[in-house]
Amino acid sequence: MRQVLIYPGEDGYRVAGCTSLPGCISQGRTREEAIAYIREAIQGYIAALEGDHLPVPEERFEALLMAV
């Protein structure tokens, strides 16, 4: 299980990033498309690490939503 943040990009697309995998970011025209693409990106990222015999970072997160 991985935490993913989704937010609007400057170009009108939805950006999705996996916080526990540095640089693992994708985007889509819709929220659903962004989710599908980040799912593929996460799978590819982990497969690449495993293929290179590198450790896969564990998911460790603490989420906090603040109104400022």
C-alpha cells in the first residue's frame, strides 16, 4: 500500500505523486486517469529497484490536513 497525493497541475491536468518513492510522479487529464497512471508508475518504479537488487523503501507516512 502506498500513499499518493493528487493535486491540480498548472496545465489543468491532475498530478499524482507517491511520497515514499522519490521522483515517482505521474499525471492525467482526470483524477481517475492520474490514479491509473500513478499505479503503473509505482509498479514500474518498484520493479526497477528490484531488478537492480536495490532496497524498496517502506511506506511510512503521517498525514495531516491543516487549515491556515
